[in-house]
Amino acid sequence: MPFVVGLTGGIGSGKSAVANAFASLGVEIVDADLLAHRLSAPGQPGYAAIREAFPDVALTPDGEIDRAQLRNRVFADPAARVRLEAALHPLIAATAKREIAAWRGAYGVTVVPLLLERGKLASAVDRILVVDCPEDAQVLRVVARSGMTPAEVRAIMATQASRQARLADADDVIDNAGPREAIAPQVAKLDARYRELAASPTSRAIAP
């Protein structure tokens, strides 16, 4: 089995930037959000599952699910969020596990925003890597990139694990409070560590 690093962090913490830094070193990546987007496209199994769970879901003119409308709906209604997760998460987990099984490198990274909260893929990872930054920075970043309001961002954050809880569960942490240029050196150091761990499977569960 491949050595799997589970990369997680709150919305706006910088998971994509960290994943891209690993990818630049030749590390194979599976991203749960990208899988969700792919699986919920027309003709895909997630699209049918969402339409079944939400028969009245809004569609765009080209037949795509209106993701912004659905996102607003599920974050305003916990029951709707549970229904969406029940429809999509098993499909995402199964697809991710198939792609992980096909990895050929020393190790790989799977990006799972809700790795600690839902745990569908937790059993498939050997190390948990948390991307950390102050909560105010998360809000500012998401507002800048998405146009969401601070209140909307904080509503999403309220459905995720707290910063303290994520750090308590982390095997490794990348500090993304500073400039983006600070990510690469931290990733390079972890890359060397993960290659070492992958070469010695017996050390995976006990490595500090």
C-alpha cells in the first residue's frame, strides 16, 4: 500500500497552495474537492445522487448544478448538509481510494477538507498534515477570492473543526500565516521526511 499523507485545514487556510507545492516536487495528489466537482458534473454518479437528494436543486442554463445556490442552502440548513454529504461522500471516498491505490511514487498526498470532521478517508491515511493560519486570515482570503461575505465564510467555518482541534490531531503542521513564499521550504522539509517514512513502513505509526 502507498504511504498516504492526509492534508487538511480550514477553508482559506491554503490547502491548495500546499498541495501545489508538493505536486511541484513530483508528489501524486488526490483532492477531494476536485473529485466532488468532477463527480457532480452532468452524466456523473454524483450528479444523479444530488438530483435524487434534492429534486428541486437549481440548475444553470447548461444543465450544471448551481453550486453556489446549493452551497448556500446546505450551510443554512444542517439537515440539508447531512443529506448532501450522504449523497456525495461515499462516492468521493471510493474514487479517492481507487486513485490512491494507483499511485506509483514513494508517497502521495490526499487533500480532504473534512478529514477530521467526517473521517470517510481517515482510515486511508498514515499521517495527518494540517495547514494552519489565524482564523481572521482565513476569512480575508476567502472573501478576496470568492466574493462571499465575512458572515458567510464564518458560517462555513462553524461547520468545520476548530483550529485548536485540528492542531491537536495533527502529526505535522504547515504554518501558512505568512507569505506564500514561506510554504515551499516547509514542504521541502516534509517531503524529505515523508520519503524517509515511506521507505520504512514499520515506522509509519510511531514516527514523531
